[in-house]
Amino acid sequence: MADQPKRRGRITTRGPGAERVRDADLALLQGPEPDFVSTDPWRALRILGEFVEGFDLLARVGPAVCVFGSARTPPDDPDYAAAVEIGRLLAHEGRAVITGGGPGLMEAASKGAAEGGGLSVGLNIELPHEQYRNPYVNLGVDFRYFFVRKTMFIKYSEAFIVMPGGFGTLDELFEALVLIQTGKVRDFPLVLYRSTHWTGLIDWMRETTLGEGWVDEADLDRMLLADTPEEVVRLATGGAG
């Protein structure tokens, strides 16, 4: 079948006949289709297939930490250099580095992991723009659906490191906060790099969401701020140094 995933070594990609990702997402989320019996159930099987591919690929990764951040950060940005160092330090701590597999800060963390002799895992999402697999990924798979991909991030990571980024980065941070708050997953470290980037958001949450009683102090305390790669990795891995 043209839609079968393709394996190139330890990288899984979609076949050339795969449904365009934008069309697939729109079809899934726009509501019931007139011909529901012959469309959505088959789409559900394809979603199941993505879960199976992800579970099969990641089952033997071992201890791993996710690093999130903007796909648009250029290599000459200080955050890029910090992400490279974070990836390198994680590799030295015996952790695989899981990223979204794309450019920017994802590429930087992948590069650091590769340079540190560690495993760089890329969980790429098919988008109509800006997302390509960076060259430092040595174990990867492409996903059509964000919710399948986010399940893999949560299931196979012992900590999240969240660097400056846009809506996607915030989505991954807040999904983790919700899952921990509601007891759907174990509590795990959420480390936010570069406190000056995050303090405005956290101050607003303290004044508004906490001030109105919509969250508890403990919910906000789950976000750990750090300003150096060494501190980030120490908090993420539970190290004492």
C-alpha cells in the first residue's frame, strides 16, 4: 500500500502516497462526515498504527529527557548554544534526548546529544511548513497527529526541559502540567530554561489563576526555573552537583 510507513535504518517516514497532513487533521477534527461508516473508522485504524509505530520504536530507548523549544531559533542565538550544551550534558548523564526532531532549539539539543555520544530521538510532526527532520536525529519517526506524538513525549520521558518557544512549546508545557495536576501521569520535573523569559507568564498565573483560586500553589511550584545548562540538567536528572 502507498500509505505504508517506510523504514530507513532507525528512521520511520511516511510513504509518498500518504494523505496530506493538513487534509488529515481537518478531516479528523471538522466533525462527522456524511459517509462516516467508510471514513472515520479507517482513520482510527491509521491513528492506532501511529501508536504502534511509536511504541515499537521507543520501547528500548532507556532513560530519556525531552527538550522543547522554538523551531525558529537560529544557530547564532544564545539559546541555541545553551540547548546544544544541555543535550551534551544529558548525554554525559546517560540520558537519551527526545525532541520534536525539527530545526531551531530541537536541532540544537539533538546536536548536543550526538556530540556527547548519546542517543538523539526525533519525534517529527508532519506540517505544511517549517518542520523538517534535523540531521542529528539517529532514531526517529514521523507523526501526522499531535496527540499521538505528545503521548510518546510523556510516556518515554523522565523529565521535560522547556526552552523559549511559541504555541507548540507552551502546549507541551501546559499539557504536562494538566496531566500531573489531574493525576493522569506520575509527577516528573518540568524545568524551564532562562527565567527572564518565563517570569512574566508565571507572575500572571500567580496573580490571576492562583489569585482567583483556579489552581493551587503546588501546581505552579511544579515549574522549576533555571538559568544555566548545568542547573537545568541537575534539576531534570535529580543530580546533586
